[in-house]
Amino acid sequence: DEFRIINQAKEALCYVAPDFEAEVAQGCGLRASAECAAYREWVLPDYQERMTGHVRELEVSEAGYLRRTRDGEADDGEQALKLESERFGIPELLFRPQDCGMRQAGIPEVIMQSVSRCDPALQVPWHS
């Protein structure tokens, strides 16, 4: 059941950042503006009233920052996963598995290897 919960959270919250370093610089930290902030909270199911998790709606402060929920501050004793750089860091491993010590090719390299093994006449559209 834990895998299902984590998969729900990943499907709802994770995304591929066009520029990983820029996303870290702009979207992470307490001073990230609400429209750029990567921070989100995934409320876990309690299996009494809620059988699935959901994204918690966060308030925006007058200064334009997201109000993060502190531990023990949530309504109804909800438990939540707090995600920030994990939202785009996890999918980044598909493109750069060496970042976590895996010695294998990422998606771009695998695509290029596959195309290079095709008949040369079929490779032309892929290289243009």
C-alpha cells in the first residue's frame, strides 16, 4: 500500500524541469515566490475518512510567499509529505542517472543509441 501512496504523490506532484539548476535557484527555499515555488504538501490517507492522498492547498502570504504547514499545525491531525526539490529531482534521474551513482545511460543517450542502430535511411528524420 505504501508504494501506491508514493506513486499517487509522484503522479500528482512530480514534473520534469526544463532547466534543473534554474528550478533549484528559483523554486526552492523560503524566499521562492508563490508562483515559482516548488514546495507542496501531499496529505496522506487516514483510511478512515480518506482512502487516497491529496495535495494540500496552501495559503499565500501578503508578501507573496507560500505559508508552509509546520509539524503539528495541520487541521484534523493530518499527516503530510513535504516536497520541494524532490518534485523535479526524482524525474531528473531518468535523464541523468549518474547523479545518484547509477552507471547507466539516461533517456537521451538510450534514444540516440536506438536510433544509431536503425537502418541509415530511417535515421535521417531523427537527426533533422
